[in-house]
Amino acid sequence: MWNWVVENNGVLALIVAVLVAVAALVQFFWIKISEEHARQFANYHKLLEDLNEKKDPDGKTSGQYLDRQMAIIYELRSLSRYHAISLRILDRCLISWASLNNAGYAPVISEAQRTIAFIKRSQHRRFRRCVNLDD
């Protein structure tokens, strides 16, 4: 046995070096994936905070605020990890926006409806997750 190890020490060293390199590579990607998840989590919650922030100090809704809400709603499409909860949040927001009877919110409501439709279409395409959206 020992003679075999001595005769093949170059091959064994190569195998050990490759295993160490693969382990380091796997750890690198694992760290990068977890960092990306943390960034998405922070980004999602910042978007929700901005979506629900108060209006201007005088209580009015400005065009800039409504445009910002539309952009935030559109951005929710790209965060597929949070699609299920985004649907529930947008459904709740639609109810509250519709009750405002403010014509200025029509584009925001329309964008929310488009985003809901987009998310539902993307969930039906990816049947890889069988999650009840009512959870």
C-alpha cells in the first residue's frame, strides 16, 4: 500500500489540489448566491417602503410620486423570488387605491394590474414551484 502511494504521489497531489480548488469554487459561489439573496431582500423591502411611503408633506399626490409608484410596481416583476407575496400586496393596494376615487391613480392601478397579470403568467410557465398563493 505504501509503495503504491509513493509511486503515485504526483497523481494523488493533483487529485487533492483539484478537490481543494473545487471546494473553494463551490464556497465562492455559495457566498455570492447568499449575498445576492441578501441584496434582493433589501431591495424588495426598500421598494415596498417606497411604494407605501406617505405623500408630499402637504398631503397631495404629485405626478412625480405617482410615476415613482409605477416604476416600483414595474420593478416588482424582476424579483421572482417574491412574486407570491407581491401578488397579495398588489391586490391589497388595488383595493385601497380604488377606494381613493382619485383619477390620478388610474395609471398606477393600470400598472399594478399589468404587473399582476405578468406575475401570474410567469408563475404558470414555471410550474416548478407548486405553492398555494393563498398561503
